[in-house]
Amino acid sequence: MSPNAEVWYRPLTEAVRRALRAAPDETAISDLLFLEAWEMQGRPDIASTLRAGQIRRANPLLAE
């Protein structure tokens, strides 16, 4: 995992921890951490919701 991603966020779920071990690059790591945080937000803002939608459309396997 990238040192930068670890500084601003640590994975909270076992599913994301496993996915991070198999992540192919920094972009995938960032997207995984973002999606986990987004899913856990009570009321995500519109910008976050749009980004989550873009990630899911661009890489549905990552979003699983």
C-alpha cells in the first residue's frame, strides 16, 4: 500500500484489506479506500457520489 494512502486512511473492513493486497497499482488502492469510506458515510455529498459512480462504471470488478 502506498505510504500516502496509509497516512490519510486505513482500511476498516477485512474485504478491503484483502483487496488492497491484490491491488495492481496506486490508482486501484486510492479507489478502494475511497469506495470504502464513501460506503460508510451517512450522507455522502454529490461530488463523492459522482466519483463513486465513475469508479464503479470504469472498473466494476474493483467495485465488487
